Amino acid sequence: MNSDSVFWKIADGRLPPPPCAATLGIEFLRVTPESGGIEVKFEATPAFLNLAGHVQGGFLAAMLDDTMGPALVATLQADEFAPTVNLNVQFHRPARVGPLKGIGRVLLRGRQVCQLSGELLQDERLVATGTATAVIRRMGTETAWAATQMPT
Amino acid sequence: MNSDSVFWKIADGRLPPPPCAATLGIEFLRVTPESGGIEVKFEATPAFLNLAGHVQGGFLAAMLDDTMGPALVATLQADEFAPTVNLNVQFHRPARVGPLKGIGRVLLRGRQVCQLSGELLQDERLVATGTATAVIRRMGTETAWAATQMPT
């Protein structure tokens, strides 16, 4: 953990969130890396709806990815990142336009391989659950450059 | 299969795609329900990028969901829909802003339970693969109403 890492600057509001997280309307509610936990808020917009008028499952998967990922990233050093290599999502009930809450947890914090889990709720009811595997990498020059070029 | 279903009207361009698909920049390249196959094009925008400057995995999952789902929906009657109950995605390499191609297939077309698979490519290279389980339901009054209220 490094409070000067990009993650903490974003969680503290010193930097804007990356575009994907902004698109999902992210807001950090609670980050406790000691216990490997995180709580975030998302905002489902009409742009995420499918033919049935519900939030498309893939956008719920994107929210879970942006719940589980940060739970791990909160524990990383400034020059590390951790791409998700596998994401598995179960859908419990339809979600509609409006706020959702994501709860993420690091189940296994290996030196490289990490196992994560997440829950997504709307009105305190479970909408989707997920697990993910992420692998910690040291950020190369190219990736670090990309991060500085990212639109905000 | 019913060529007057909402799906076919969208695939033919007679109706606009649902908001989630429009957000992902969907375009139907090939639909062959007889063989259970579909090819679609997506457009990754800067709004999908993560801290590393790559398309966030969840948005790739959303594209795979919108590849596998339509492969099945192409075979449905007008009053049926098929929510995804499980989505499993493997990430192979980073994707960047620009076009991606989705190839979806119905592996099992049960009367209710269906098993689907999908691939996502960028510049002819595999970016992500996925499997999904969907369950066919008859559209109730409430869902049919939601479909008519959907923003376009």
C-alpha cells in the first residue's frame, strides 16, 4: 500500500477516476486494504439498458470488475498494476437505472496471483455476484506512459 | 426464429439497437441462426479505458455478452427473451480504442437452458473469450412494457 499511488489519489479525490470508472459513475464509499475490502457506488444510466429495459449483464460485470479490481489495487505499490485474467459473474435479479453498491474483497493476495470476489446490490438486494483472478505486474515504461496520457 | 421479432428488426436496421448495444457501438456483420452463429462489430471508445490505458475488462465482458446474447436471441420467438444467468470471461491480451469483432455461438439450444460461447478479436488477434448460460422465458406484460419504454 502506498498512499501516493494513483489509486489512493483517485480514492481521495486528488485525481479523477479513469474513464471506464467515470462512465460507470464510480464513487468510493469505503476502502480498508488491511482487511482487503472496498465499498463503491455506481450509477446505472439509460445507456446501459437492454431490450427488456434492464441493465445489460455485461455492464453489471463491468461494475463488478471495477469493484474487485480496486480492492486489490488499493494494496499495490505505485509502479504495480494487476490486470484481470478471468472474470466469472452470476446474475441474481434484474437491475434498473439508478445507484448500485459494489462490495469487493481480496480472497487471496499472492505475490503475483490474486483471487477476488464481489457483490453488487441495488436497494440492499443482491443483483449479481462475481469472482475474478488478477495477476500483479510491474508497470513498464509503455504502460506508465499510457496512464499519463489517459483522457480524464 | 421470427423475422418480425425485435431482434431481426434491429439486425436489419428497421429498429435502432437497444441503448447498451448502441453504447458499445454494435453493428451486425452476419447472423446465421441455422448454424447458431453470429458476427458483430463493436467500437471501443476512450470512455471504456482503465488506468493502464487499455479497455477495461468489464467492457470487453459487456461486448461478449452482447455477442453471445444475440446469437441466441436470433433463434427466439417474438414474445420470448433469454436473460443471461452466468457469464465467464477469460482475458487474453489488452484491447485499445477502436473496432473489435465478436463471434458468438449457441453451443446448446435447450427448451429453456442454453449454453453459449463467444470470442472477441482486435486486428484478427484474440482479446477475450467467454461462455454464458441463458434461460429462455416468455415475456410478461411488465417486460414487454419496459421494452416499449426503452430510450432509443
